[in-house]
Amino acid sequence: MLDKLIIQRTLCVPASTGAAGDGTAVARQLDAALLDVGFSASRALLEHIGSLAPKPAMDLAATVVSAVRELVGDHVQHNAYFLGFPDDVPDTVEFWMQRLRAAVLAGGGTATDGQLRDAVVSGRVNLLDLPAYGTYQHSYAELLAAHDDLISAAGDRVRLLRLGDPVEVEATRLYLALAGSSTPLGEADLAILGELAVACCDGAQPVAIPVRENRAVLNGIRLVLGRPLVGVDTTTDVLRLACQVSGGDASLAAPTRFRAFRRPERRMLLAALDEVVGASPDKLGDVLRYAERWKRLGERLHPHEYDQWPHAQEVFTVARGRRRVPSLAGRAEAAIRSGAIVSAASVLSASPGLLLRSTDRLLRSASASQHTAVVETITGALGSASGRVLLSLREHVDNRLTPASARVYVNHSRKAWIGPDRRPPLPADLVAELSSLLDAEISNRLPELKRPLVVDPDVLDVALPLSGKATEGGFAVLPRGSRASVSGDLLRFFMYWRQNSRRTDYDLSVLLLDGEFHPAGQVSWTNFRHGQVVHSGDITDATSGATEFIDVPLTARGHYVVPQVNIYAGESFDEVAESMFGYQTRSRDQRGAPFDARTVRARSDLRGPGRIALPMVFAKGERGWQAMWLHLYLSGRPSFNRVEDNAYTTADRVRALTQRRYLTLSYLVDRWRTRAEVRTWDGRLPDGPVTFVGIEAPEDLPAGSETYTLDRLAELIPG
């Protein structure tokens, strides 16, 4: 349903077009139901539901509640293995001994403690074979009955749901925003864009589609529906499109098995290819980079059957090596290897984005006498590059004054590799010059604000959303590198998964690091307790879904708390039916069920490659505890991954990423200070319309105000 999708993406409820009547009772019920999951309805939303007839009012209310419950992870039952968690969790070894003793007694025998301990130490015991190990021994209802009601604290999160326009209008608005985004979208948003593209294919279209992966998604729908393609201006655009409609990877990071294409589809693809090459033969230089994929695609398109598109046939001639066309990158690489750095920069200037992404290498390779010429070439390209590339380079040079403790490589799928940073630092004067040039260009591109800019201080530490690939879908999820203050007395991590077709065992674990990033302890299925940090118990099968929790008092020793999810056995994060991670914060007197939606601060999907997930890290500093999003996946082993086995590699990645300087919203706000009136949000409503930037917008801003909240922060990135 588009309504639910829009609510979850924007926290805006599309107005119903149902019959008018008296839905006041439904509005009251909705208000109470929303408070139970940490949301509230705006005055306008409650009035709208109250003005509907009971049936459409109830339909809309049910959609709203269902949407927000899924958003915070409250749509499933989060049971815990130990009924009394966080109390009454036994010592790990003693618990194993209880299960072993139960196994022996079930067979009618007896055993001394010494014999049981010898059996465990010998390694002949399989925990999964022990009675009642890894499976729930009580129902979710029994778990709730064993706990008091959770006390609602003043600090509990309450998010506001607003009333929007009818669903068709809201769908078009979201479609245009996603399709026209100047930054790449994450997997969740790309899926949303695909759904909206079907509904909006014959309506208003974005003026421009800057991100090529977005074009592939839109054109994939248009190809299937027989609509004209939009924005195809390179040969690679056609390849991305073919991958997209074949169910493959439109980013081209992984190979795709192409499906059979219908004749009308083949005609559209070849005609688009012919037009691109006919208009600019130099674009054949991009073909060799993906030569094997072009060969496979040629087997499906049969270009030799279509003599009316000779330029399209040239693409496959180049892919098969029958014609040589040097690429831009190849010519630049040859110049670099010969030491002609200035010439290489000149070659790359034909592609400003590629030139700016090569800046570091060019400057490292250039002699001191060549620096001026290289910088001049880079300066000439600044005006033609996208704002996202400018901001990425600005962040990059800010981290090049000293070598990093380690160099972390993160691809578009959020899979991370690590290695030593052997790059010599860039000279300080060169970094200062580049930073100044970039600051000036970025400032010039910021839109003119006709209203005062009001900024919520909580948003200043949010990393600029330069790519949706650096985040996950979910609730209150921030881009990699973003920091958020953590309040309360207790952190509670939760991880839920539900397997598809085979037994799947995920393990929620916590690694504790000291101030020097050295391992200082861990809590996992092999160690239920470390000081006051407590694990809820190990679940080894998730046929009907399973949840594991870990409680971490904020008085716990250690400077860094690193939750992680290890795949011990079974399906990957991409294969399971559902998987999520999140955290809650609670006060000392808040007891009750292991899961309560009112205390959920963030919930993210777990959908990525690798067998180990590192969603975030919690760091203790001068400003107290802060949560920092990582969104990383490590390769790990095919099975039997444990926190003990990856402690040092995890610590290296955490050190490198926490020490990195990220460009945050405060950077853009500082640029605006020189050209607009900037105010700090203090909770008081302004007298007139403003442009508000924050995690969420307050209710009752003056009419005519513009708001940029989490779902719209990417729109602040200049084009």
C-alpha cells in the first residue's frame, strides 16, 4: 500500500478521501494507540480522522498504526530466552551444566559434577543436542505476565505524525524527490522508487535525474511498460538498465545473469544505444570496462539482426575486442605511469567528476613544481562537478594532513576491508588551498534562503547524506559517521531475525574497548555476563522469529561499546525473511517486557553482504555517551563466527572510523551563516515563516515555513 510506504518514509499520513462523518471515537483510540508505540498525531491529523465516517476513519487509523509499529520493530513478538531477563540470568557455564545434566537424567543415568565438567572440556558435547538449549521454553504472553508494566519516563521518545495531502499528491511528491535526488539512494529507497515509478509513470516527471542508478530503476519500469526511456546519455546507462530489468545489480558492482528480452524491449535498448554512440562516438571508450557483460548482453539482444542501428552494433564489436577504443581513464593511467601528471590531469578534465575523485593520487604523484598546474586544472573543473563530489572531496582532504591509523575501504554494499595507510600526507598548505577553493564553490551553490534558517542543534552532528549507500532502511537511522547523544541509565540492544527455509542462528554480541581501542571484555552466547552487562540468552533457531537482547548500563567500564551481529550458522542477512537491529534507552526504574516501542531510539534493517554486521558504536567522551553509526559488514567465515574471533579486526575498524573527520550538517550551516540569518532552535516558535532544519520538525510552525528533517536532509546537498 502506498499509504503505508509514505507514512514510513516521511512520517506524513496521506489524507483520506473517504466519506465524511463522525470519527471522533476512532481519533481518540488512534491517539492512545500511537502513544503506546512512541508516536503522537498532530492536531490536524486527529481532526481529519475525526471528520471521517467511522469506517474510513478506522481504515486510515489501522494503516497508520500498522505502519509505525513496523517502523520501530513492534510488529513482531520479541521474546527472550531467560524468562526473568535482565534478572535471573545464570552463569554461562553453570547454565550449560544444567542443560547437560538434564540430558543425562533424561537418559535415566546419573553423573557427578566432575564427570559433567570433563565432558564439556573434552569438546564431545554439542550444545544444540542438549534438551531445551536454544529454543524458547515459554510463550511471549508468559514473558509479559512475568514482568511489571514498563514505567513511562519523561525522556521517552515521541515522534509526531503529520497530516499530508491525498495519497496521489504525496506519492508524486515523494517520487519526484527520490527520482531527482542529487545523491545515490540506499536499497530501501530504491525499492520505494521502483514502486512509485509504476504509479507515477504517466504523471509529472523530474526535470533532471542526476544519479544514474535512479535512471536505471525508472527506465526499468518504463521499458517493461513500453514508455519512452529518459536520461540515457552513456552506453553504461543502457547496461545498467539491462541489469535492472534482469533483477541484477544496477550499480554494476556484481555480475548479472541477463534474462531473455521481448522483441519490443530489444528494440528500445538497441535504439537507445545507437542514439548515444551516434551522438558521441567517444563514449565507446566506456565499453571495455564491462566488456564481458556486454558480450553476455549481446547474446540476449541479437544486435546483428537490426541493421538499422549500426552504432549499437559497434558497442559489441568493441566488447569483443575487434576494435580498439581507448578510454579516458586508460589514457590518464598511461600518462600517470609515464610521469606526465599534468597531462593526466588535463585528460581527466574532460570528466570533472573523475578528475576530482583522482585529486589525491594526482597530487601525491606530482612533483612540487607540478602542484600548481594540477591545482589549476582541478580548480577549472570545480564549477562542472556535482555538489556531492565537491563535498566528498572536501571531507577527503580534511583527513589527509596525517596518516590514518588504518585505511578502511567500504563499497556501495557497505562491505568493509581494512589495510595500512601507506599514503604520505598531503602538505598542509596544499590542503588549506584546496579546502578554501572547495568552500567557496560549495557556498556559491547553496540556495538563497528567503526566510531565516532555524537549526535544531541535534542535527549538527549528522553526517552529510552524500550517499544512501552509507545507511540502512529503518527508523531514525543516520548516515555513517553521524553521532547522536545518548541519555538515560541503560542501553538495551535488540536483534530480531526470522529464517526462510533452513535453521539460522544469529548471535547478538557486544565488544567492549578501552580508551586505546584494546579489547576489554565481551558479552555473547559464550559469556552471558561481563560486570553489569547482561545477555538475554542464546536462540539457535528462528523458524517463527527470534530475538536476543543485551543490557549495557551506562555506568559500565570501557570507553567504547560495539554491538555486533554474528552469523553462526544458516542464511545470510540478504537471505533471511527478516532481520533488524536496534537500541533502546531506559531509566533505572523502567522495568518490564524486554521490548517496548516507546523506548526505541533507532531500528535499522540488517540487509548486506558478509557474515558479521557492525551497525554502530557507542563512545564515551567529554560530552557523555554518543551513538555513532557505522553500517559495516565484514566477510567473516561461512559459519561459526564469534565475537572473540574478530575482536582485534573489529577494534581496528572502529578506531579508523571513529577517528575520521566527517563532514556534517554543521559544515553547511556554517556556509549559510555568511549569507543568511541563522538561528538556533530553542523550543520557542518563531513569529514568522522560517526554514527549519532538524531531526524532526516541531508542530505549529508558522504558515509558509519549509522543513528539512531526516527524510529530506539529502535535498540540502547542492546540485
